[in-house]
Amino acid sequence: MTDMILQAQQGSWSLFIGRFHPLLVHLPIGMLIIAFILEWMSRHRRLAFLAPSVLPVLIFGSLSAIASCIAGYLLSLTGGYDESALALHMWLGIAVAVISVLLCVLKRYTVFRKGWLPVSALMVLLLSAAGHFGGNLTHGEDYLTAAMPFGNAKKSSPSSTITNIEEAKVYEQLVKPILEQKCYGCHNEQKLKGGLRLDSLTHIRRGGEHGPVLKDSIPEASELYKRLILSDNDDRRMPPKGKPQLSPQQVEIIYWWIAQGASATATVKELHKSPRIQLVLESLQPSAGPGNNPFVPQMDAKAASAKDIAALEGTGVKVMPVAADNNYLMVNAVNAASFGNREAALLLPLKSQIVWLKLSGTKAGDSALAVIGKMPQLTRLQLENTAVTDAGLPALADCRQLKYLNLTGTRVTDKGLVTLQKNKALRELFIYKTGITAEAIGKMGKLMPDLKIDTGGYQMPTLVTDTTVYRKAKS
């Protein structure tokens, strides 16, 4: 048992020291290059006074190079890197450290003065190569060339040239650019965090050390999606805290792609689209103005305050624009289950910008509806599995643009359904697992014939007032 504890402590210290490598590695890069420049400049008669400074700088650079090599070796023990690329980077780094120590000795004893500059120039070249291949390990082999404005510059992402979103290939033009931007840095051919590569669909399906990351068209059971929505403080969250995160729209695209089978070839028009993903997809096509979407008002709103958005997002809610060329917002509390009536007050400063609000599964109740009712541009409202009752629904009468309302799993009854008759723009209503009766639904259908009422797909009981056709069975 003692040996196990000591090994655990040793492993912990190794990892701790190894993680200093990215910090330490910049010291020898700067110091050794400065030493080379100072030596070159001191060879000129007018700058000879710089000569005494070369050795101290060179010694400091050599020591930092050795420290960097040690930390880098300890970091490499954690795994997750391509072995051949790692070996090349490591031996180049060791070569730099050895040559820098040799140059210290030669400089100290003024031996081999004529060859000092050529040897130091070789060290600078090796140093540059080591830095380049180290960058490849961390960011991918095309990290440098991808940003070149000419020559071998990487072609722009297909998603940036989408002209018709319906014809776009979901994986190639929507999903792959997201992974390339946010995930390739840690999951590529050279760097295999968790043994996982995400730079091709073949490797995505293969998974990593902990098994597959895609599972049977179920995003909630797929690690590729689950890790994206973990708490910011969870060590398993991807991308890790401190690195650029996926936007809510990007997370939504990943979810939709997995839910629809994670196809390699399917186009947008071939897959089922919920109203939610429809908004996200249309936001990727700037040419599609808000007037083309029935859930986005034709008249634009003024830009929302960044301070007000930040205050709302502080509760765990996600806020994102519905399109690239207007100021309307969609608000999603998918990761904010504790969002309740008190937090709902933070929606009020954004009342003129919010057109879609998803509070499903939160603690929001009737008091929250009093705030929501003040949103004149609200077109979509999802309140599934909340504490909403009949008492709160009258507040929605002022939401004259409301077209979509989901009350599934709430305590709404026939009395609450009657109050919704004031929402003349309402076109879709979901009331599965509520207290609303078939009789009330029938009356509502007659009063609002354009309203589609979804009861969950089950067969409603037949009323005596319904028309029933009887057919005699064939003998």
C-alpha cells in the first residue's frame, strides 16, 4: 500500500512539473536567440562593449533549455501524442540544450572563437525546428500554413461559402468546420488526447481510450456531445476551461447531426429539422433575411446590451442570435435547471430582443410568465416540465406574436386552454401530459381552426359529439 501511495505521489509531482513545459520552453527560445544576436553584434568594433553580456545570457538560456527538456519529458509521459512526432520534437530540444551548454564552455574559455557563430547559428535553426514541431504537436501540423495568405494556405472552410443552406452537406460543411476550429488542436494525428482523433469521421466512429464517442443516434449518450455541455468547472468538459468554447449554435448543430444518425453524406434538406435547428441553420446563411422566417419579426430590433446578456448568462442560460444580420435573440436554459421565477427578472431588459425562449425543465412558474408576458416579439416559448399552471397563462395574452407554445408536462387544464384563445397568432400548441381534456381540445379546434394541437401522438377518447363512421365487416 505504501508503494502505491508513493507511486501516486510521484505521478502527481511528475504531471505537475511537466505542465510547466509550455511556460519554460519560451525562455530558452528568447534567451538563446538574444545570445546569438549579442555575439554577432559584439563582433563589430563599435559594439564590442556588448561582448561581456553574451555569456550570462547564454548560461541562463542553457539552464532554461535543460529545465524545459526535463519538464517536456515528464509531460510526454502522460501520453496522447503521436510517438514519431514527439520523438522528433524531443531530440531536437535535447540537441539545443546540449549545444547551448557546449557554447557556454567555448565562450567561457574563449576556445574555438571563429566557429562560435556558425555553431550558434546551427543551434538557432534547431531551436526553430523544435519550436515548430512542438507547435504541431499542440495545434496540428498545419497550424502555421493554415494562416498563410498565399501559397499553401488552407482553403477557407466550406461553411463560410454556403449559399443554399438546404443543399449544404451536414458533416462536411457544418460539423467538420466546428471540430476543425475547436477540437483538432487536441485530437489530431500528432496529439491524441484520450487516444481520440476527430480529424476524420472514420476516427470519430472509432472512438478513443474510453470507447466510442458516438452512440446510436442518441446525443445524450454520446461523449462527443455530453462533454460539450458539462459545467465549466468539470475537468471532463471539452474544450477544457480556458480554451475557445463552442457557441450555442455550434453545440446545437453537433446535437442535431448526432440525433439524425451522424451521416457522412446527408444534406440539410434530407434530415428532419425541428424549428429550433431551423433557426440555427438559417443564421448560417446571411442572405436569408429575417423576413423569410415566420418565427423572426420582419422589423429588426436595436442591439441588446452586452451587460444585460452577460447577467442572464451568469445563471447558466445560453443566449445567441437567431440570424447573422439582425439583433433578435434566442434564449436556452438547457443547462440551467435552477433557473426560476427570481432569475426570470433578468429577461426583462431583453424583452424587445427575445423571440425564442426555452425554459424546459427549469423551476420557472407562473411568476416567470408575468415577465415573459412583457415580451412583444416573442414567437416561440417552451415550458415543458415546469411548474406553470392555469394561473400564469393569462399573462401571455400580450405576446401577440406568439406562434409556438409547448406546455407538455405542466399542470395546465381546460381553464388555462381557454385563456390562450386571446393569442390569435398561435399556430402550434403542445399539451401532452397535461390536464386538458379531449372536449376542451375539440372546442379550441373549432374556435382556432389554424391551430395545430399536439397531444403526444396518442389516440384521444372518442366523444359522443364526434362523427363516427361504422363499416360492416366483410363476411
